[in-house]
Amino acid sequence: MKRMIRFGVWREIRRFRPDIVVTQEFSDTTLTVVTNRWASKTSFRHVVWTDDNPESVLSDKPVRRFLRQYVLPRIDGLIVLSKETAEHYRMRYGVKVPIGVSPIVHDEEYFKNKLTQSMEISRSYAATHGLVGKRVILFVGRLAPEKRVDRLVEAFAVLQASIPDAMLVLVGEGPERGRLQALAKSSGIIKKTIFTGRLEGESLLAWYLLGGLFVLASQFETFGAVVNEALLAGMPVVCSDRAGARVLIQDGVNGTVVNASDQIKLQSAIHAWLLRTAPLATSSLVKPRPSLMLTTFQEAVDGFVSLLQAVMQDADGTS
């Protein structure tokens, strides 16, 4: 894929004359802003917002590593998704400028309203697939190699014998679908596994109302917004320790963070939470469950705003 230098960004900055410019990631757009600000000696403040986690930083490819090393000394602030990542940047790169923490989370009320609008579809799904009385394990995402959905399928194949009312629902599409279907068939769980394909809007959200446990067993996941969505829908989450969204999990309270490459630990975590999960009841499909999120949308907004204020205060102090 060819990389694009967005020269129009700089033209708009010169026209608008902002106090602060926020760019996403260590991208060509960010590089354009950094380079042109230095060349023109323009006085606005520049903040980069990244969804990195420590694992993604450590696995950098050479081009991204170069961009990060070039950009970091030349910006005025950094926004990351967790305190862990902020500390990683300070220790690994010696970042001295303000770092704000603002995780990717939904507005709770907005998301709850969308769930409520999806309730009728969820009742239809429950009837069509015979899910009442079942404990539903849910995955939502692209069926791609890095998601390691095969780990979940293999764990379910072992666990379903001891929890016979469990069902596995995989929402998504991707290159791994055929292999996963073959794995489910060879493992004897194809009749207990539902492949929905790619869904959007209310058709997708309806599954969040039916899931009793959400599992993300990815090998690599910069964040994983689906974890936030599952928690908002009242589902505990078994989350890979390679996913940035693990910061939303408090072990034993709203889920478990696990080394998903360890199949025994993954199975154990899923089994423990399934035993705490009540089978789906018709009465539960009347309104959304209480949220299990421990971080609020307002806290994420406050983290973003506080960072911008700190950057402007630094600017006032050096002017």
C-alpha cells in the first residue's frame, strides 16, 4: 500500500491558525505537521493521539520505529489509552511532555439506548437459535489470524462437555472463517457454534444482549473496543493480556486478563466465568443489563481535556 502525504492538512492549519493540532498515530499526517511546523516556525502546539499499548510498541517495524523516534522529541503532548502505556513511553523514550490518558470508550447512555433499540432483534435471535436456557459465549471481530479465534474454539470444545448448556457465537467475517468452521466440525462442536457473518448496527448489538461471557483471545490487539462494548452490555470479559483493552478489566470483578497463548489458563478462566453466568432467560430480554464498565466516558473526556490544558499551560510558561 502506498503511503500518502496529506499536503492539504498543512494548508488548512495555516488557514485556520489553531492553538493546538491533534493528529492520529505516528503517521504521514503527523510527520507532515511536525516537519512543516519546524520549517515554518509556526507557534501552535502539536499533540499526537495513539492507540499503542506496550506490546505494540515493542513489536514496531523499522519504519514506524523511525517515525516514533523522529516525532516524539518534536511534539508538545501525547494522548494514550492507559497509564501503563504512558509509563512505558516515559521509561522507553524518555518523554518529558505531558501525557494524557483517554481510553476508547462509548458514551454510556448513547450505547444503552442503542442496545434497547436492538432488544426486539435479540428476542428474534434467541428464538431462531434456541438460546433460551443456554450460556452464550460471544466473540465479535474479524476472523483473522491475529485474533486467534481458534484458541476460543479449542477451549470451547473442551469445556462444553462439562457445561452442556453452553453455546459459542462468533460474530464476524474474515479469512479464517473456513478454517474455524472446519475446526468446529472436527472438534464435534459445530452444532453448538453459530457463525453469524459480519453484522452492523442493531443486528450486531442484539448479540451483546444475548451473550453471557465475552472472550477476546487475540495474539495482537492494540486496544479492542469490543471489550468496552461487552462490558457496557453487562457481560464479563476474558481478555488476552496482549490486548490494550485489558486496562478495562479488574480481575474477578468484571472479567479476567489471561495469557491467551496458554490454553489451560484460557480454558480455566472461561470455565470459571461460565459457572458464574446464568443461562439466558426470556425475562432478561426486556431491558439491557447493568454496565460492568469501571471507567466512564466522562473520565475519558476529562483525560483528553486535561492533557490539552496542560499543553497550553506549558506553552504559556515558555512564551
